[in-house]
Amino acid sequence: MGTTPHIELDAASPAAIDGRHIRALSFQAVRMEYLGEVAPRGEGRAALVVGGGRGLIAAGLARSGYRVTAVDPSPVATGHARAAHRRDGLAITDLVARAEELPFGDGEFDLVYGADTLEVTDRLDDVLAQTARVLAPGGTLVYDTVSRTPLSRLVYLGAFQAVPMTRIMPPGRYSADRLRPPAELAAALSRHGLHNRDVREFKPRNPLDLVRAVLARRAGRITDEEIPPLVDFVLSPAARPLVTYLGYAVKG
């Protein structure tokens, strides 16, 4: 009988199942595709990644010409990011900080990417107020998050968090009240002078491939890095996403 895998977010050990990093790897290509469509060109502009994790989005933005700073509440994840960026020769500033309390001056950034934040914070208005504060006038916020639908509850509250066979997150990581549909999020953005311009669903090309990849990773048959090509997330034009969605807003 196989042993139950150890689940730990931002894990120092590669043996642990880090669902946050699995998610970041799986989303990376579609996140970069969307940024290429809606974000201003890099060309030395200042970008901030909030919820930077192990540094994947920050690296993609740096390679696109941005001057990048990334913050994350996890010292372990930030350490992984610093090591990866040094190894790849990328001049990125990686800091330990919370989205609710950003340690920057007003209007410092032309672009903010909010990752792995909106669906886990209990202080959404504080996060959005801080985001709006550090964005320059006319600056762009790009984000991805999870809607609140029967299917998203099944996936995030059930499969990823509660069902023993497919669990990759610790209990309590997600809750129904922190999953927000696009209209609810757009209203919150507007309260802080951030005007939503787009919503785009993204999803695995074949949902069964996601299930197979999770089971294979939990069994130790594949590594984290082997998951993305197996799952293949794609953008969809649907403005009423069933599970995950990307969007962007402009300040002022």
C-alpha cells in the first residue's frame, strides 16, 4: 500500500506536494499569453508581481523588458525565487511582503500582476487599495482568480482540498466566500478607482488530463515540471467563467 504524500505549500523539500507551485507551473503559459495581449510593452517599465511564489511570472515579465519587483508572504517561496532568478541571470528584486501591506511608495509601478492572492485573502479591499496606491495613473492591474460556481466549488473546495485521492492543498486554503465571480470583483475594483476592462476564462483543454496529472504527481510518477504540457491550459472567450479567469483593470 502506498503512503499518503505530504502536502505543504511553499515547501523546502521537493518530496512534498506543493499545490501552489503546481498551480503556478500549470498556469504560467496562459498567464504569459494573456499578458502579451493586454499589458503595455515592457521597455523598461516598472512591474510588480503580488503573490510571486517561486518567481515564474516575475521571470516572464523580466524577459519581456520590465524592471520587476516581486513580493510574496512566504520566506521559503521568496528564497526559491531569488535562487532561480540568480541562476537565470535575471535582475529581479524579490521581497517578503503581504499584499495587504505593500512596502512601496505611491504610483511606483506601471503594471501590477496579482497572482494567487485574490482567492485566498480575507481582506480584499485592503489588497485592492494597496494595489491602486502603488499603481501609477493609467497603470494596469492584471489578475487571475477563481469564480464562485458549483463547478469551482467542486474543484477547489472538493478535489484540490478535501478529496483524499486528489488533494494538493491544505485544508482551509480556499473557502466559498473568497471565491469571487467577475461582477463581484469588478465592483470591488471600482471602489478603488480600478476600472475593469476584460474577463477571460481559462481552463484545461481536456479536464481529464488535469485529473490524470494530479494523480500521477501524487503517486510520484511525474515531477512538478512535467505537469504543464500534460494539462495544457487555454484561454477561452467566455466572459462567465466556470472556474478560473484572467482579467485586467486600469487605474483612473
